[in-house]
Amino acid sequence: MAKHSLRTLPQLTLHDSQRRATLPFVPLDPEHIRVYYCGPTVYDLPHIGNLRAMLSADVLTRLLRTLYPQVTFVRNITDVDDKITARARENGEDIASLTTRTTLDFQHDTDAMGMMRPDIEPRATHHIGEMQAMIARLVASGHAYEANNHVLFSVASFADYGALSGRDPEELLAGARVEVAPWKRDPGDFVLWKPSDEQQPGWDSPWGRGRPGWHIECSAMSHRYLGDSFDIHGGGSDLLFPHHENERAQSLCCFPGSQFANYWLHNAMLLVNGEKMSKSLGNFLTMRDVLDRSPAEALRLFFLSTHYRSTLNFTWSGVEEAKKTLDRFQRALAAHDDLPEADLPDDFFAALCEDLNTAGALATLHPLAAAALSGDAEAAAQLRAAGRFLGLLTMTPDEWFRGNASNGPEENEIEALITERLDARKARNFARADEIRNELAGQGVILEDGPQGTTWRRG
């Protein structure tokens, strides 16, 4: 990955959800930055909204690794959850088989999007012991209690509850969507451990055979790999409450004097054609749906074109425009051979350091592309360096324009049709030659005739 000159590094600022302000990033340990993001609950293919949150983490860790000597990025896999149990039952599938398959699906999709794998990707089921140890500490310190074979966190025991989301107690209760059970001391108390029947996954514990609540899973895994306090916790804005609020509460109560997460980053919602994504509305899109119509880099550029804290409206026309932009960038690179390695442009890097302003950073690439198209090799080298830093322009121009599209003809089919067209032209069968050109154009393949023969690219 391209590095930026240490002489001109700007100050990194990040928007902290808890302090509700964009602030200079001050690491707990400048020699080792520690980051935790909430990963997927693996019971189905991830939708593209999930991938937007993962992309925010990818950009953040890429940037941090240019600024600091060591970064540990942890992103968990939630593989015990009632949604998983229900889906396995629907499928007639073993839970372990379901979670293994859907974890691989998730990794396939993030790889396709050009996201770097996390340094550590813990699975919740591998950390039940750590969860039980935290629950026992909370019970012993009076922050949790047993009731009706459950263990619950006592919200009233933590005076700072609600500070992360900034909601008052009435709003918190309204937004929690928790089952108000008569055996809870307070309606907002949330589950740390719950009993399991014979059909549900379960582990032996001091409170009987059961399984963890969702919130304790992330607290235990972040503590296991990043310690009592770490630099950044991130995820989608839909996790701010109750998940992140509850994580923060139980972790601070479990480890008094710690900070848990020093900065909280949340990306905004993704809409599809102006509406919240929903299977019932028919606008639920997965990575596979996108790849049927567009290269993965086009979706990546489309996401990066809007600031991570701004709501983004997905449209196919927006992805098509992103593809056209990448075509232009690749044509600018194709005009130059053997480009040298280049530093990241100053204005590009400065924009990224302003709370991950990817839209501002991308704006700096257009004049570089224009200069490269006019013959400026240095601009072309900077364009490539900046693009690759953002996970774009990872193919050569030839690979980009000739790469196989999932819904287009294979290279050997294209070459065979070009040969047939050449034979038709030699036989003065121009109607057939035009028919082949139009046939390929309809499949997104553009033919270009020149002195050296016919070349092709995908449009």
C-alpha cells in the first residue's frame, strides 16, 4: 500500500458519536492502535448495507496503517443467535454447517469488494468462557442479577447509561424493543445469559445450561483481543442503541477505571431507491445481485463517493455512473506505460484525514485523470497510487476493460466472434459483420477497428 510522506502528514480527525463532535484523534498508545468493529450475524447472505459498514472500517484501517507503526483490527463473527437457530430450523440444516457456510459467503463478498481481512476475526462460540467470566464479575459487583433462569444487567446500577446514544430513559426504553418481563427489576434491563432448551445451542454455566445475550459477546471478544481500553469502536448507526450502549455499560462496569472505546464511529444508513432495504419491498440487495450487473469496484466507488456519516441512496444508475468514472480513470492510466510508484497526493491524503472524507478525496482524482489523459505521467502515477489506496484501480487497464463480466461472454467467445467478423468482412458480408458488432455491443463488448486490427473492451 502506498505510504504518504512523513514530512507532510496532516492531523487525523474523527467524529466521535459519544462526544457528538469531530475531534483530533489522540491514540491511547501511538505505537499500537486498536480497533474493533461489529461483524455479521451469520445466517444469510449479507446485504449491501452490511457491506457499507465494513467498507468504512476498511478505509479507516488503511489510513491508520499509513500513520502509525502497528494497527490491530478486530471484527467479530456472531455465530450464536436466535436468528441463526430459527434459520437452521427452517432449512433443516445443522447450525454449525449454516454458520460455516454463511461466514464463507461473507468473506467472499468482502474479498470481492477489495476489503482487507481483519487481523483477528473471532467467532462468538469460541469465547463462551470469556463471556461467562464477565457475567460472573458483573453479578459479583451488583451490576447484574439472576431472575427466572436468566442473568440480566441492571441498567439502574450504571449512572452513565444513555451517555453514548444521548437519549433520556424514556427514549431508551421505547427504542430498546425488549420484552417487558415481570421478573425484571427494570423494563430496560437486558439479558446477559438465557436458558436453552434441547433444540437450542447451549453451554453449561453457573446459571444453568444456556447461551449468551448478543451484547456480552462483543464486550468479551473486544476485551480478549484489545484489552480494557482501546482506541476505536465502530459499526452501523443502527447499532448505536441498544447494542453499543449496552456493550459500553457492561464493559465499564466490569472493568472499573477503564475507558472501553475511546472513539465511537458510526456510518449512516443505506437506502435503496429512497426506501429502507426490506425483503417485503423487494429491494433487498446482496453482493451477488450487484455482481450480476456491475464490477465490484463500481459498487465500492459508489459507496466511497458519499461520506460515511451521510445517508446513501443506492440506485443502479449511480453504480453505472461509478463504472463510467472508473472507465475514465483506467483510460487515463492506459495512456502510460511502466508508471513509477508515487506518493499519495497531499490534497487527497488531507481529505481522508478529515474524518475519512472519501468524497473529498475522490474529487482530487478527476484533475489528475485529466492531466494523465493529456500526457502527464506523474499525474497518472499519483492517480494510480491514490486509487489503489482506496481499493480502486487494482486491475491493469487491459484487465479492467477485458475482464470477464459475470453476465457477459467469455474471452474465447469474443475472440471467436471477432474472427468470424473478420472473415465476414473479407467475404464482403458486411451485414453479418455489423450483426456481430451489434451482438457484442448488446452484451457490453465494444469493438474498435484500427491499423493494428480489431481490439475490444467491455463497456
